[in-house]
Amino acid sequence: MESLKRSLVKTISYRLIGAAITGSITWFLTGQLLVGIQVGILDSASKFVFYFIHERAWNKISFGRIKPPEYEI
């Protein structure tokens, strides 16, 4: 299971990359840098919250995980 801190850092790094991509595409399509920045920030703020919740929820689900043995000799 991942720590809360690790999930948070992963979320932030993932969203920074996403914001740059979304902002760049919006700027390219509209030709307006300010609109690109605004869309990138709003998009990332909302996805930041939902990704973090999604990541933490999946940590509570055992689907696909292999349970380690309780002991080994």
C-alpha cells in the first residue's frame, strides 16, 4: 500500500504535466495564451482532486493484488 504522502506527490507531478499539455493545446487552438493558462489551471485543479480520491480508493481494493505470505522460512 502506498503512503498518503506518496499518493499526493504522484498526483501533483501527474497534474503538472497534464496542465502543461492542456494549456498548450488550448493556446494552440485559440491563439490566446491567457485562455490556455486559465483552462490548464481549472482543468488540473478539478482533476487533481478526483485523481487523488481515485488513487486512495484503489488502495482499499484488493482486486489484482497478490497477498504476500504471512511468513517465510
